[in-house]
Amino acid sequence: MYRLLLLSFLVLQGLALMAQENGYAREIVKTLSSEAFKGRAYVGDGNKKAAEYIKNQFQSIGLKPIEESFAQPFDLKVNTFPSNMSLKIDSLELVPGQDYIIDPYSSSLKGNYQVLQLKMKDLLNEDILKKTINTGLGKVLLVDVTKFNPKDKKEEQLAGELLNVLKYNPQVPLAAVIVYTNKKLTWSTANMQAAKPSFILNKELDLSQIKTVDIQVSARLINYTSENIVGYIEGSVQSDSFLVAMAHYDHLGLMGADTYFPGANDNASGIAMLLTLARHFQKYPPKYSMVFIATGAEEIGLLGARHFVEHPLIQLDKIKFLVNFDLAGTGDEGIKVVNGSVHQKPFNELRQINDRLHYLPSVQKRGEACNSDHCLFHQKGVPCFYIYTLGGIKAYHDIYDRNETLPLSYFDNYSQLMIDFFTQFE
Ligand SMILES: [Zn+2]
């Protein structure tokens, strides 16, 4: 009886601990993706605020800095949209983020413009293209890509390149370009500015009725000092070898004064994973030293990771293994392991743990992909994985990547799988 009681007490306590852990991850995701952090980019110092928050977490968990501080600063350049943005088609005011996104390379513009229209396939007709350029001075070109049916990949690519010429070539005298699409809007960041603005528009409209557009954009190319945040736990057996957990904390920030990109899955969830692992290994010191890197400026082109590999705080050849966490918040269909087919042995170990304990619906592998921060370590010969979760919500680089809709339903199991993986790593 007593034994039974004790058992159920332990079981209950275990469940309570799990709930608490998910509670911690939820708190991290909720905080970092909240409006106060402005999408963790460079307008209004959301990036600095996120960095301060993570340093405080490192501190309270008990991680140690490798040098005198957790921060490893680096400089960057980024194009930003700090103030009011407006796009009006005739008299219809469109909603930024929902109806349209601005091309990240865009420059400032303000005024009312006459609209020229083309279909995407017209770009392939040299006469039409020339005529558009010759008569386009001071006008806005709307390119309808919705019914474009290229006969092959080559034709599709050529049309795409010609569209880029219209958008980015400073000799094209158009005032702006609007690309009309029926595909999901996916934003990104740029570190340069083109001569004019462009927009990607997705809203049901009668294009034949459009006569003028009213545009207000204020773009500013700025210099900014961001930082990587690096802490560690000393290994209990072989402290001069390292296991590394890494995740980027930056996101896309503000598009105009009022529209922010929360980045709950990308990548507040990865930071939640990093901190959850740090909390565990602080309590149960690992065999090898464990390093935690929250990288900055991944979204501008892996800048923080690049800075780290060029100015490593630990010897890169002492890294036994590195795992980069980006998009850690779903998992209904399991996880995908980039470099899983490159590093067979650790991949098999990861999969075997999962087969034994059924943490996640699947552990899948793929080859190399230079699609997140791990890539720069991989290029330097550091053995590494980049792991992202599969299934669940499809929000990505848009205003819908929010805490409220991010499930985190597999988060506890996923973090337990990674704890087991790092603990057992030989
Ligand atoms: Zn990301």
C-alpha cells in the first residue's frame, strides 16, 4: 500500500514537473514573441531587449560566461521600415502583413501614381517589356503572376529574373512595382536598399478597375550592433571538449510602425529549447562541457553564426557535436534532422532513443542544407545537426507566427529526447 502510494506520488510529481517545464517554455515563447519585443529586430531596439532577456535567463539558470560577459557583439547593416506604411489601391486602404508585404530591399516613396499593368507572361515578350520600361517613368507597375503557367523551369526562371530587373535595376524609371499573387505572403530581411519600393499583394481585387495607387513608405538603411549570447556549463569528466546547443533569437521585426512579426515558432521556440536544456544540464552536469549559443541576426544572412566561427570563443575542433534548433514549436509529424544522412552514427542514436521511448511521431533525416546557423559551423568541419519540427501550423515569416496559435504540444517530449541525446553522447 505504502509502496503503491509512493509510486503514484512519484508519478504525479513527474507529471507536475513536466507541466512546469512546458510552462517555462511557454513563458519564454510568450514573452519573446510579445508586442513589447517588436519582432526582435532593429527598430525600437526589440533585438537588444531580447538579448537582455536571454542574458538574464542565462544568469538566473547559473550559466557562466566564457569571457567576461555573455555577450559577443558584432556590427551589421539592415534595411528597416520604422514609420507609418500605407498602400492604397484607388480608395481602398490595404492592411500591411495581411494583404501585402513590402519587398525587404525597398526604399522610401510617397505619392499618388498611375498604374500600368502586365501579366507575368508578358515579361517574356521583348516588345512589351521595352514599351513598359519606356512608358513607365513615374508610374507604378502591377504584375499579375496569378495565372502564370510557364512551359518549363527555364521559362519560369527567366520571367523571375526579368521581374527582378524591373524591381531592382535603378535604370528602370518606374516609381514602384507591385507583384500580385495568390500565394502565401512570406517576409524576409535585407542588408541593402534598392532604388525603389516593391510590394507583394495578395487580396481579392478586380484588377481591371485599378487606376491609381497611393504609396507611403519610409525605409532606412541602418548600422546596428547586435550580439551573440554565449554561456556554458563545465563538464564533469572532460571539460575541454564541448557539446553545443544553438538557436537564433532575432526575427524580422517591424514592417511599418504598427505591424510586427512575432516569430513565436521562428525562433522563440528554439530559445525555449536552449534554455530548457540549460536548466536541465545545470542540475545534472554533463560529461563534456556544454555551450549554449543564442545567435543574433540569423534572418539577415546567418550573421551572428558567421561572426562566431570567425571569432570562436571555444576551439571549433574541440566541439564534439553541435545541434542548432530553429522552429521547435510543433512536432505533430515529428522532426527533420538536417545533416542526418551526413552524420549517420549520432543520427542513429537519436532515432534509437526515440524508437525506444516514443517521444516523437518520427525522426527523419535529410542531407546538407545551408538554411540556418549550423551551416557555417558545418562548413568549418564542426559535426552538427539542424533540427526543425514538422506538422502543425504553417505560419512562417508572417504575422500569424504567434504564441497564441503555437501548439508546443510535443515540446516536453522533444526536449527530453534532446536531453537523452546529449547525455548519452560518447
Ligand atoms: Zn529561424
